[in-house]
Amino acid sequence: KQWYQRRVRAVLRDARTGYTDFMVQGDRLMRLLAEEALARLPGATPALLESPTGVYEGVVDDTPTEKLCVVSIVRSGDILLEAFRQLRPGLKVGKILIQRDENTPDKRAVLYYKKLPAD
């Protein structure tokens, strides 16, 4: 794990962390997660890029934004949704609401609501 990820998690878990720092670091962690997810899309491929300081080994993603959809879990996923929207403006958004059924032995998830883009 990278040191900055450990730092973010440490601040979030520290009982002494105040509200503002918690919010800032929470947003930072969501941005890191969104960037990692986007870097793992099938269209993201390693590439050699020309830079002012020479060749850089990076990753490019040719997936058009209009072909992507992020699905938010209502009441828990909107902070991550905002990170995706900042990184890929114009991204399609879907919403689902799932909840455990506490009356079943395995407490299986039940889908209560689903709204996804038509395409």
C-alpha cells in the first residue's frame, strides 16, 4: 500500500480527527478509489507518452464518457459518486437501494429500488 493511502486511513480512524479533517480525508479517499477504478476499465491500457522531460510510461483510457455509468447505492455511495463526477464530468448515473433482510437466516440482500440509464 502507498504511504498516502495509509495516511488517509490513519486520519479517518483517529478518534481525535475533527469534522473538517474527516470530511477532507474522506473526499480524498473517495477520489483515490474512483481513480483506481477508472484505471482498471477495459479501455485503460499501458502506453508510452511523450512528455517535456522524455518518455513516460503511463495509462491511457479511450473509453468515451457517454459509454460509462456509475451506480450509486442510495444512503451509502454518494460520496464516491461525487468523486467519479469530478473525474469524468457528464458520466451517466444510476441508483439502487438494497437492504439486508434481517428476517432470513442468511440476511440476504433485497433490492428495493433501481433506476438505471436506458442505455
